[in-house]
Amino acid sequence: MEWEVVIGLETHTQLRTNTKIFSGASTTYGAEPNTQACEVSIALPGVLPVLNKEAVNCAIKFGLAVNAEIAPRSVFARKNYFYPDLPKGYQISQYELPIVGKGAMTIQVPAVGKNAAYEKVINITRAHLEEDAGKSVHGAVEGMSGIDLNRAGTPLLEIVTEPDMRSAAEAAAYAKKLHELVQWIGICDGNMQEGSFRCDVNVSVRPKGTEKLGTRREIKNLNSFKFMQQAIEYETRWQIETLEDGGTIQQATVLFNPDTGETRAMRSKEEANDYRYFPDPDLLPLAITEADKARVSAQMPELPEAMKLRFETQFGLTSYDAASLTASRELAQYFVEMIDAGADAKPAANWVMGAISAKLNAEEKTLAESPVNSVSLASLLKRIADNTISNNAAKQVFEAMWNGEGEVDAIIDAKGLKQVSDTGAIEAIIDEVLAANAAMVEEFKAGKEKAFNALVGQAMKASKGKANPAQVNDLLKKKLGA
Amino acid sequence: MINSSLKTLAQMLANKEISSVELTQTFLNRIDAYNPEINAYIALDHDRTLAQAKAADARIAAGSATPLTGIPIAQKDIFCAQGWKTTCGSKMLENFIAPYDAHVITQFDNAGAVNLGKTNMDEFAMGSSNETSYFGGVKNPWDFSRVPGGSSGGSAAAVAARLCAAATGTDTGGSIRQPASLCGFTGLKPTYGVVSRYGMIAFASSLDQAGPMAKSAEDCALMMNVMAGFDERDSTSLNRDKEDYTRELYNSNPNKPLQGLRVGLPKEFFAEGLDAGVAKVIEDAIAEYKKLGAEIVEISLPNTSLSIPVYYVLAPAEASSNLSRYDGVRYGHRASEYTDLMDMYCKSRAEGFGAEVKRRILIGTYVLSAGYYDAYYLKAQQIRRLIAQDFEEAFKKCDVIMGPAAPSTAFKAGEKVDDPVAMYLQDIYTISTNLAGLPGMSVPAGFATSADGKPLPVGLQIIGNYFDEARMLNVAHQYQQVTDWHAQAPTLDKPEGTA
């Protein structure tokens, strides 16, 4: 039987606010334990939550970015359960009425093997605001568990998709796209190691062609795209094998072990929770007006989809190139800066996606760490465009710039890479070459086209690579009467 | 002096007839003499209190006094006060010293008032007799064999026994008004949202409201001027302009000061369950109001009988969640021995909470559980809206509503402890205003004689429309100009230990 995997994601994104969602305590990562835990964070008797408007703005930004309905009235609810890192004994979240309703995102799924790359729309079910929990720290004191409440109350936006993904690759493509988007609109720093962006993945399988969803298992807290893909692939195989062996799937929460590459169910006790949600009487329903939306919308950067279309129409880029350049805001920004500095769009796109990307990948650097900035790269492209250097020479110049040898013109001078465009000088070289290679000239005249290229090569060699190749071509043709 | 109004005390302080230290010491001496018997205070710190009095004297001398500067006030132990043991009447918080001030405490500090101590209360404000307190019951100063009412029983006894100039209380279902009725003084529960709940230990967040407990309506008005006001740390605090709650007291027509006031009498408040002696006192009070110019209108609050069941779904639901933070992890009681985390939770909470608190946590957990939520919590919210609509309709026909504050006078200690439902019925006339968020007050209106021949105080309840506290205070004040029920104080058995 052929099987189909069905995947939906729930992603917890920590919002980039200075203070916590319901108090004035700082959200900075990495402070000494409990130094960012005010009386609200540790849930002293009598304290009350006050909603941080900046967290609301972040949620509105996300809603606008995925074309979602933004609820004019949403409600904070208490999710009740006991855990040492949950100081109030309940988490303030949103349940029946979330701030962001249905929306959608278009993802680009890369080519794998014989399968071509394609686009797909992933529907967003909802996104809601909630507070993060603290952390349990084991082993800091021998035989004891400690609680660090610095993280307690950090604002989260939990983004939930429909079960729209049909492969690990699609899930990873969605997660990457979402990761870029939340950074693009500035609501999340995207730092997966610090837990700023955490994915839970719901996986089920069903016989291909059937409608009814299989029983799902939820893989918790995946903090890298690589692990996500591995975990889904393992989980899918496990579910299919279990069903083919005549077993059944029990709904469960599972954890992925990166060392073994396997998923394993957590204690079933954790599943029995009844969270007893009810509206939090300490917080008023959250009202969002059209004016609020307009105000936030005015602060929004141009979104990747809009920018991609603009790159296609304004610069004549292909859809693929435009999508690649808008894969991250950093990259798009770099490209736009090059254009602003006078570079032509197509060569700029080629250099960014070619030489720059290759170097960054090879050296595992981010664009921000690139030794060649957008303006320097633009001046290099200008020197190609105005025939000061050839494309080949430009590669050498770029290499030197990357290695910190200086600015474009200085490197060209130092390496003597300036192209010779003086017709007289080139003619003299060609005359010499023709005289020295009479045999080749004869071959050409006998109809051997290849001999022409060989002659061009000889001329370039004689000029030590500095002659303008286009001019060499033209003059040679003229001299040979071709 | 102990019977003087806040206005008189302020004048005496201003005229240097007495210092705040002397005034405070007078009350501390009375506390030392009577509190061991009455048990109104559960935390006292004379040094701290006198230091505040000294500072108040300096402020008075510097000419920057407010109407409450130097006045000794008793604070219900539900308010966190920095450096003070703040227990909420529970073993769970027996050793909890608050590291911050509640908004109400800050407001009194800013006004220069003196904190006499923290008063006894039903555990987490759950009770109508003060008998659920971990620190023991409180005696009613009118009859030591009887309860003072609850949950603000300590504050009530302190005001009645003149162990303070005035006190604070909180009212979730009647916890200011019922004890005010049983102990014979004036108490006001303001409109929900008028006094910030920040730092006030939560019982049922959507119902809890702090208010003054004092010897007269005028004193309550002066207390309200300090307590009320917007606080951005409480999202349910209402952002309204600062009010002077005394503003209506002094400008009435001397002959018919309440001319044209429409007083609504809800027939449901005079039905079965009301003690005959209490009913008589209320009728006499209504007759007095007629003389003052009021016009009587019969009204109906048809859903009154549902207020108790609705309250005992909603309040426990909120309480079960509010009290989850007492888990023994960060502060409060932790069991001394346990095998694992779950065992620590269970033992700490089993040991730290009393029976009534546990009962309400269980009820609340039940009504919020999957499968029961719609039938209980959601249904109760719907009926809550109907109860508010009843009042909305009623206030189309009248300006204030009057009736009894409690169905009976003070009952004997132990009489209702084994019958929770009988205890819950103590709040039958007060709970609906909490559900609707309306202001209500209890005003001394006379005495009813108990079966054993004791005259016991009876309170008249006045319910107003939203934000109508100033008018209600005047309605009570005018009554207090022509009667002296509010000025009567119990004769205490022990000789006064005043300086």
C-alpha cells in the first residue's frame, strides 16, 4: 500500500520586546538565574498582569504578513496545570478567541533528486499570544532541582498551521520560510539555539487517496531544521511500519533524540491533562481597531512576496532569482543597496547569489559577516560595466577584496588588471599574432571556425589578459575579413 | 477620642490638641488590652506603627498634612504590606513577609496614615463568620459568644470595639457589608474597578473589591478619597477622574435633604429567610427615609435566588486557579517530608489549606473541568448577566435600592460551621451586587433582640448604580444626621487601658 504523511506545525516564537508580556521585567537572554524575575514573574500573592502593547503589535504584524484575519476582540485565558517552572500554576494564553485567525503563506520547496522545485500554499489556522514558562535547572546544586524564572513571562506567539504538509521537505521549507518571515518583520530574533523559535510537529499517516486523517503523534521542541526533517522522516517510517505490522497508533507526545535519530513517546501521564481553560478575569478582552492595524501596518517593512514581485517587474529578474533574493531580508537589503549604489540588477543578482553565497556557504558566515559589503561589490560591478576590467579579472579582484586587500580600484591598480581598450594597441598585438600564427590563419580561411577562437586566445595571452575581449574579437574579425 | 470622627481627629491633630503618636498609642493600648480576647489583629508591630505616627507628626508640623495624616488605620491581612507578615488568614502564608506594598497600602502611606496592624480574616477571604481563619475566630464586640461576620471579621471587630479609627476590608460576596451589619458600623463596597486590586491577595478576581469600614458614612467618604483611583498595575482598574467622595455630604436641603430620592425596595429582599427582628429594623429605617423626603418604589430583582448558586460556581472557579500559585515551590508552606514533586504539591497544599478553602478549590476545579464547563461555568456567566440586567431595569425606576444587608443578626460561634450552605446564605442580599459589579453599603439602622435577650446590631443595605458612591454616602450621611445608631458602641467587659 502507498502511504501519505500529513504534517501540521505549531511554532512558538519568542517576540522581540524589551520587557515581558505581563510585567516590566527584562527579557534579555542569558542573565544570572532569577535576576530578571520581578514580583509578577515569581507570582507573589496579590500581583496582577498588565498586557505589554508591544507584544500585541508584534502579533498584529504577523497577522498582516500572512494576510490573516486579526480579531477585533480576542480573549486571554488561563491554562491551568502544576509545574515548578510555571509560577502561577497557570499559563496566560489565548484559547477560544486568538488574536490572529486564518491566514496563509506560500512556501518554496526545493528540488530533490528528480523532483523539481515547486511552490505551495500553507494555511495558517491561528496565532495566539501567550507567556513562556521558566526553566528547571538540574544539577546546579547536588541532588536538587533549581528553578530559573528569568524566561517566565517572555512573550510568545504560537503559530499553528493546518495539516497541509505532505513531506518532511515541505515541513522544513515551511519552518524555514516562517523563520525568515518573523525575522523579516522584526518580531523575533530567530535564535534557535536560545529557544527563540521552537517547533512542535504533528505527524500522521494515511493510505494515499483516503481523506480520513490518521492518529497523530506530536514531536516536541525541535530546535533545528535538520533535526526536524530527520525526526519527521523517522516518525513517518515508524508509523507506517507499525500500521503495516498490524499495530495501531496511539495519540502521543514524542521527543526526538538527535544522537539516535529516533523519536520516543513521553510518559503517557502527561497526556491526561485537563487544562480547565477559562477567560482570565485579571485581563480585559483585547480590542484591536482598524486604526490600530493601520498604525502597525505603516511600520511594516515591504514584505517578501511584494518585494519579489517588484524585483521581477522593476528589474526584469526571473521568478526564481527574485525568490532567492527575497529569501531573507538581509539578502534582499544587500541587493537593494547594490542597486542604490549604481550596480545593474542582473549582474548584481548573479553576484549575490553566485560568488557571495558560495563564499558565505564555504566559510559558514552570515551575510552580516561578509568582508565585502554591498557598496564595494557594486563598485566592482561598475568596473566591469565600464570595461575597466574583464569578468575574469573581476573574479580575481573579488577574491582580493574578500581577503581584505583593499578597495576595488586600488586592487585593480596593484594587480595591473586594467583592461586595454586602446584600438591601436590591440591592433598592434593582433598584427603580431597573425604574423606569428600563419598556419592558424590558413586553417581559419579553409573554414575551420575553431581556429578563430584559438587566435583570440593567442591575442589575449599576448596582452597578458588585459585586452578587452570584445574588441579583440571585433578587430580580429575585421582583419581576417570574416 | 476613640469615638471621634476622622474629621474631628484630623482637626485635633491640626490644632496640636493631640499628636499622632499619642493617638496611635491610645489605640495600641486598647489593642493590647482587648485584642488577646477579641483576636481582631493577627500581626502587630508597635515600633513600626509608632515610627509611622512620628513621621506623621513631622508632616503635620511641616504643614503638608492630608485629611488622613496621622490617623491610625487597621489593614485587613489580605493586603501585602512591605515588611509585614501577610498571611491572608492561612497557614499557607503563615511565615510570608510581603516584599512589596499593595496599591491600597501605598495610598494610605502616601496620605500619611498610620498602619496599626493587620487584621484577622477568613482564610483567603472564604467565609462569613471569620471562623475559617487559621489564626482562630474573632469575637463580636457586642457579644463575645457570637461571630463578627466575615470575611473581614478582624477589621469589623476592630472598628466596633474602637481598636482603630477606621479599617480596610474587601468584599467578594458581602465580606465588608455583612460584618458591618453584624458589628454595627458603616461599610462600603465600591463599584468593581474603583479601588485597585494590586497587592490584594486574590480570591475571586472578577468579584473582589476593597473598601472602607468605619464609624460613619462621612468617615467612609474620607477613606474612599484615599483608596479610590486609577492604577495602571491593575488592568481592571478604571481610568476615571479623581473624585471627592465627600462632595455631596454638605450641601443638602436641611428640611427635606433627600427630597425626591427614589428608593427601590426589592420584594425578593423581604421574602422568606429574613429574620423578623431584622425586618422590623429595616422597615423603621425606611420610614425614617420617608421623613427625609424619599419616595418609596417597589421593585423586583427576579434572579436574586440564583445569585448564591451562580456565585458558588464562579467564585470557586476563579479561586481554584488563583490559589494554584501556593504550591510550596517558591514561598509559603512546604511539607517537611515528601517523596517526589507530586507528593510535595499534595502534602504542602493538604497541610497549608483549611477545609473551606479546599472545598472551594474542589468545587472550582470541578466546574472548570472538561465536560462540565458549559453546564456550570458558562451557564453561571450567562445568569450573572441576567442578574446585572435585573439591576439595570430596577435603576430605571429608582435611584438607590434598600434592604437588609444580612438575613440575621450575629450568630453564635460554631453555630453554622458544619453547615456550609446555611453559612453561604448569609450573603444572599449582598452577593448579587458583586456579581453585577455594583456598589453597596451597610449602615447601622438599629438593634434586634436575640433569643437569649441580647440587643444585636442590624445593618441597612444601600445599593447604588455604577459609580454612584458619592450619592450613596450622602444618602447614608443624611440618615446619620437624624439617627445615632451608627454612633453606638458596645460596652466592653474589661476596663479601658487608655493612656
